[in-house]
Amino acid sequence: MDVVEKINLILKRANISKVNLAKYLGVSRQMVYNYLDGNDLSKLPNEKCQLLFKLLDVKGAEEILKLDLTDEYIQSVGNKIFNAKKPAKKDEIIDLSGLRKEEQELISDMIFLIKEMFNEDKTKMCLYTINYFYHFLQAMNNTKELKYVLVYFSKAAGLTNPNEFVFDEDHQYVFESIMYSAMTLYNNGGASRTKLAESHKRWEAELARKNEEKMSRTQELNTAKVQALKELGYTEINEANASEVFDKIAEIQSRNAI
């Protein structure tokens, strides 16, 4: 086992991801992969090398091979990296108070990865991708299947055990099976734009219908709001009259439903 293999073993045992190590070293995730792409630490700048030695509690690379990976040692390494705090820049501060430690770490890791994506890809494609991901998160509370999508691709990437079901197991199992069949068809060229044109048109029509219903409901609500303000003698909704106006809107909607 060479030095880099031993380091990777320590990181794995201590549950330290490349993202965690990148944040600790103050470099990008890609740089960490570059640093650890070889049999030794020759690619690491001296400053980063010293930080790594400090993390592993050694004075040099030769000591790494001699390390006894006891549970106590692994825990000490993990504690060092997860307790390491770097002062945040003023424009990067996000208030995470009230969240559990693992929740704070997850949010921090996600922000780190998203920032890296923007730094590495200055095209509009990256912006579109992250914006769609933001929409995905917004829609997830109303569509439980979106959670199953995330699990499927996590499993497909080897990041989650395929037999792990943290949501509704029966629904998740069926969904994953259908996703596998669909992805197999897609990847093997069994589907084409021509063959699926009619299906896509039906989907477009369904989305158009839902959007029309949404716009209709929005217009209905706006009409009720205008009427409520008029009946109450107000010109706008503010903090003082909000409760009264909303009650009046509900009353108007009930009258119109009769």
C-alpha cells in the first residue's frame, strides 16, 4: 500500500469526503483529486502538504505508512476536520442557527459544490442547471416522486445501497423499477424523438391545461382580493388589516361557490 492509498483509506474510515478535505485545505474538489492522483504527495504544494500532515497527526509522508488505524485515531482525524472552522467572508455568511450539526454540514457541502460548479463552468449551461435544481427543490414538497428520483440516481451512482428505502418502500421500489426500465430503453437507443413525439405532445397539452387552471385560480383570487378591499373600504393589504381582508376573501369565495 502506497502513501496515497493509505490516505484514502483513512479518509474513508473517518467518513471524510473529498468535499470535506477540499474545504479543509482551502482548494477546489478537483484539486484534491489532482493532488491524490498518484502514489505519493509530490503534487501537493508544501503549504497544503503541511495541512494534511497536521490533519493526520504526522510529521512526514513516511509516518503515514506506519500509522495504526485504531478507532480512536480515526475518530480524532474526523473530529479535526469537522471541527475546523474558517472565518466566513461577509457576503458568504448564512445563518444556520437552529439546525442540527449534520444539517449544517450538508448545507455547507452543497453550497461548496454549487460554488465550485459556477467557478469551473462560466457558461449559461451551469446557471440553467442550478436554476432547474432550485425549481426541483421547490416542487419536491408537492410531488413525492421527486424524492424517489433523487434516490434512484444516488443508487445508480453507487452512493446509496440499492436495498435502502427511507421513504414509502413499496412506492419507491415500483418507481425505481420503472426508472430502471426507462433509463435502459433510453441508453440502449430503444426510444427516439419520432417514436415519442405523440407522447410528448400529450404531455405538453396536459401542462398547458394545468397552467391555464393555475392562471384561472390566480385571476379568481385577485378578483376576490379587489372585491374584499372594496367592501371593507381599504386600498391595500397591510399588516394591520391582513387578517380581516383574508377572512373577507374566504367569505367572497364561499359566496361565489354557492
